[in-house]
Amino acid sequence: MSNEIVSNQQVELLGTCNVEDMKLQALSPKYRTLNIIVSLVIGFVIIGILVLLAVQPFISMPEKYLNYYHIVVFAVVFLTLWSVLYSFFADPKKQYALREFDVHFQSGLLFFRTVSQPIMRIQHIEIERGPLERSAGLATLQVFSAGGAHHTFEIPGLTYEKAIELRQFILNHKDVSQNG
């Protein structure tokens, strides 16, 4: 064992860079629109299927299922409206910030969550684009931390060009932050 004395001094936090003081960037407005459209389409498709099941002449539904039919339709309408309202109010609150040495993502409607990742701890970055995102010109930037198999966090609703720009900045700056 070494006779070296280990110091663990208390750190004074006055004057440190505060995460709440960052200038956050909004996601693309298309992101909220896309989420609302997807929620409405899914809700209408499910309600359409339920209506077709009720009025189709080929198979009669058992009476015990017909008793709950209105409850199921009401539940689907309620969940669809809930999803639409949640996207309407929560999506504009999703924001991100890119600073010299870290990346941040904030989300939440009632309970806010801010995820921060030092650039030098980023293992790799992926840009994900599903068919709906591609059609809207959007992308999701997934940030993977060193030592993790799954992404640490993701920034959805970016324009494809902005996602490429953010990825390239992080990749270029990752080497600078490790050497500096």
C-alpha cells in the first residue's frame, strides 16, 4: 500500500456553467405535426376496424363482446385524443443544446428531464430515419456513450441536414476535446 495522501476537497459551485442557462434549440415543427398525424391515423384505423367488426354481416359478434363495444371505442378515442394532446403540448418542450464539450437534450411536460453527455465520452453516433421521418425530411440523432450497448439518448425531430451537421461537429470535435 502506498503512503500517498488522497485529497477530496469540497468543490464550490459558484460561477460554474449552469445547464439551465444554456440556449436550447427547438426541434423542427414538422416533428409535432408528424406525431399528431400518426396518432390520428392509428386511432382512426383502429376505430374503423372496430366499426367494420360491428357492422359486417359475415360473423355475428357474441353478446358478451357487444356489451363492451362502446367502452372499447371510447377507450380508443380517449387514447387517441390523449396522444394528440400530449404531442401538441410536449413536443415543443423537447429541445437540445450543443456546446463545445457536451450535448444536452431536454424533454418533459410535467416532469422535465435533461440528459447531458460529454462529447469526449461519446462512443459513436447514428442517424436514424424511418419511412415517415424520411417523407417529412426529419431524422433522429442517437448518441451512444462509451461502455453502453444502447444509445444514451436521442434527439428526435431534427431536419436531416441539421442531424448531419450535429453529427459531423461532434465527430470533428471529439478528437479536439480529447487532445485538448
